[in-house]
Amino acid sequence: MRLATLRREDGGTTAVVVDDDAATPIPGAADVGELLADPDWRRRASRASGERIPLDRIPAARWAPVVPRPAKILCVGLNYRSHILEMGRELPEHPTLFAKFATALTGPSDDIVVPAHARDAVDWEAELAIVIGREAADIGTDEAADAIAGYTVLNDVSMRDWQNRTLEWLQGKNFARTTPIGPVLQTADAFALGERIRCEVGGETLQDATTDDLVFEPAALVSYISRILPLEPGDVIATGTPGGVGHARTPARYLRDGDEMVTAIDGIGELRNRIRFEGP
């Protein structure tokens, strides 16, 4: 099952079930995060009865962040073996964690507008994101797997100069509306690690890997994080990026004004975002 959040013409949003041809609204659910808060979300989604909207009639701008307002966004740094090696580091013993806030999220086809003071080192990071489907606190990996509602696509767009001002990364990861997420949540029963993940900029493939290169797999991450803080339905965990980021290249390469960035994971979908720089 694929779930998504669509923007309505009146400024609101609605959760939908997406099939090969159409999106069907789920009555009473304003977005996927709100839907997941209902323990009976699977049944509600399977019985979606709104008027079917043909996919070819949905403008790209109507697709909202699949979970627009997660209570928590936890991100994992240095979790793909290929990326760890390109950064000259050793494989970690424990996950490296940092946080994002909901204000950083933007839609799967929205422009990413970068303020003038942050445009010198804007980098791409294609990621598989976990979406939590039920409360999870201090649980093991077997139970953690059952707490995963599904997966989506995220790009952890990073302002590397801001990120590296200190040892803490938060300031380079939270610029407003710079983290696209979506377009759909693919439920966990229909996704397995091993799918291709890639990022293209200007038609050139710069990241190309498979999701089974993770050091810490999804259930292990959910279990680990749940031992630190309770996870809630709709929370997002970004699992890290594979090799090929611009900052690790020689010379370094960054996103430029007008670049089109495409982030895709087979079996889920793709983000397609235009980079816009503010100022002269």
C-alpha cells in the first residue's frame, strides 16, 4: 500500500491511498501523520472511499511532504559503508544521530530556496527514510520492525559550511523548507532493503547505491533510538546517505542556482526539486 498527502485548493491537505492510476482520499485524515496516529490506520486506508483522482490530473505542486508535521525527525550520519569510506572514517560502533525539525521539510516537487548567506556549499544527500507507525519505547529489534509503518524518500540537503562550523551538525541541516520528503509512504510489507537509491543533479547521476549497504538497518535504528526517547506514529528517521556527496569530491562540488535535483529509490518513487538561490 502507498500513502501520500495531497494539498487541497482551499489550503488544507488530505491523506490519500495511491495506486497505479489514481489517488483516493481517506475520509477524516488530513495527512499521513494524522492517519498513522490512529491504531486502526491500515484498515482505514484499505477502505478509502473518497472520489478517485487520476494521477495524471494531479499537478506536481499538490504533493505535500508525506508526513508534513512529524513530532520528531531523527537523522543518522555515516551509515552507508560507501559514504563512510569516502569520508575517510572507520565504521561506527553506534549510530551517529542528529535532529531535524518539521520546518525543514518541503514537498517532493517544491523548489528548494536557499538564503543568500547559506548558498556557498549546498550539498545533496539521498536517503531512505523510516516512518513510525505506532508508539515504540525501549524495544528490541523484532518489535521495532513491527513499529515501522513504511518507508519514503528524503534528501538531507546540507549547508556544509554551516554544518562544519562546529562539531555539532544541526545548524547545517535545518534551513527552512530545504529537506524534500515523499512522494509516498510505501508500507513496510511491500518494501525490502536492496533497492537502488540514487541522486541526479542536472541529469548527471552522482549517487548510485543500494539500500542494503547500511551499517545499521532500519529495525536496529528504531530499537536503538527507542532506548533513548519514545517514538510516536508519524516520526521520521532518515537512515543516512550513500557515497557520492559533493563535499567528498576532489575538488568539492555543490548545488548551484537553477539545478534540478532528482532523488529516487526504486519501489518507492522520486523527488524532483529545483534549487533556487536568493539574492544577487
